[in-house]
Amino acid sequence: MSRNYNHAALVLLLLLASSNFILSVFAKSRSPITDSEIKQKKTECYADIDSGLWGGQCKSSSIAKENCALKCLSPACYELIYESDPLEEGEKDFIRSQEFKYCMHKLSLGESLEGVRGTFNY
């Protein structure tokens, strides 16, 4: 039991440290994140999910994996765009996808996320 607790605490500590690092990089960079940087970060998130770092629920289906990858990529943007209505099997949501990228763009510039949701509704 103690060993599992220590492992879980270590994983939590690593997740917190990496999210704080990412936030500090975003806050200090002042240059917009590029599509290739987003793609690279998402690839790293998929690797973390595949290794079990995000738990079994993130490996239960392809859509669960995608929702976890989006949350890994940007917890703040995931919360704003997807948390209240996660992606469902077979769903392609171009508008929310664009809002998510726009959210990451604004975060990378250290800008407010106010008004991001609903920006691309036509």
C-alpha cells in the first residue's frame, strides 16, 4: 500500500511540476505558440497517456484518450472549451478545435482568455 501511495504521490508531483513549468514558459514567452509546437506537445501527451501516467480511464477508448490529451495539452483551455461537454465518440467539432487553438495562442502570449469561447461560432 505504501509503495503505491509513494508512486501516486510521485506521479502527482511530476504532473504539477510539468504543468507549472509549461505555465511559466507560456507566461514568459510572449511569442505565439506555433502549430508545430502544439503538435509536438500533443505527441508528448499521447506518450504520457500510453505510459499510464494519466490512468486507465484515459486509455479506455480513443475518444477518452483524445479528451485526456487535450487536457494534458492545456488544462486551462480544456476547462474553458471542453470540460462541460467533452468530445464524444465520432464527434468532429471544428469550431471548438479552433477555439482551443486560439485559447492556447492567447495563453502563450500571456493574454486573458475572456471571450475565447464563442469566438468562432458562425
